[in-house]
Amino acid sequence: MMPRRSILAFGVITLLASASSLASAQSGMAGMDHSMHKMAAPEIVIPPGANYTKADVEFMQHMIAHHAQAIVMAKLAEQNSTNQQLLKLSRKIDQSQIPEIEIMQDWLRRHNQFAPDTSSWHGMVMDGMLTDAEIKALGEAKGTAFDRLFLEGMIKHHAGAIRMVDDLFATPGAGQEIDTNVFANEVVTAQTSEIGIMRRLLAQLPPQ
């Protein structure tokens, strides 16, 4: 057993100020699989003797949607912010979470489980994810107002991902399959570090 780290919609086009903003925000995800977004996820069946659990599958499926919303948020930073430190961070989030989605999709397919696509975040309510109103406000904000909303929203988003890992490891038998364990711990490490960076950037913004 590997050690766990203790540290810790429906249609965004109708939410953002314009359809072109969403198209631009998602353009960096164009090469990813969007073919299954209208398919209902089938019941999770774990074969006898498997070294993973239903909770592992649900964690991967839900984290795909969680990451996908973070990528949309990061893409919006390119349009709505001029803060170079924030943009450096948003690009890091974009560049790291796209391949992580592919890793999770590959894990699910290797275990003959349903692999959601990157549109699966639409209308989902999960720990840390922004609401419809928050996504709309983020899409409409500019400059320092955007920077504040982005940092506050992404801190909440990352904290939610860390709690998802906590919930995974709190489930009996879950999080012990090697790839799931390593990936979940890496999520905690990376996103805890980024929360620290975002809190510093937030403190540096001019007062409201």
C-alpha cells in the first residue's frame, strides 16, 4: 500500500456572453475525444478479482469532468486577463490537465469502463466546480475583476479536487490500484502547490 498524502451546464454556450468566447476557450481541446458526450454512462461493473473498485472508476470519470472545466477556465484567462503571472499559471493548468484527462480516459478504457469526454463537465455539480452563474460571470469579466474571480474560483476548484482524492482514499479498498494511487497523489501534490501560488497572486491584486 502506497502512502496517501494527508493534505489535503447544461450548455455553456447559453451561459457565456457569446458563443465565440466558448469556442475560443475550448479551442485547445480540439484534438480530444468529444464523441460520447451525449451518451449516458453505463452502470459500473467490476469484474471478479479486479485490483480496482467502483470508487476508483467513479473517481476517474468525475475527475475528467472536473479537469475539463478547469481547462475552460484557463482558456478564458487568455481572453480576459493581462496579468502575466496569472497567465503563466493558467497555461500551466491547461498544459498539465489536458494530458491528465487523456491518462484518465486511457485508464478507464484499459479496464473496459466508460470513458467520458471533455464535454462531460456541462451541468455537473461536483466538489469545487463553478456554478452556471460563476462561469457566466467569469466569461464576462475583464482585467483585475477577471483575475480576482479566476483566482478565487480556481482555488475553490483545486480544493474540490483535493477533497475528491480524500474521499477516494476514505473509501474502503479504493485508491490502492497502482496507477490510481500514483495519479491521485500527484493531483494532491500539484494542486496544493498551485493553490499556494494562487493565494499569493490574489494577495497581490489591488484592493476592490
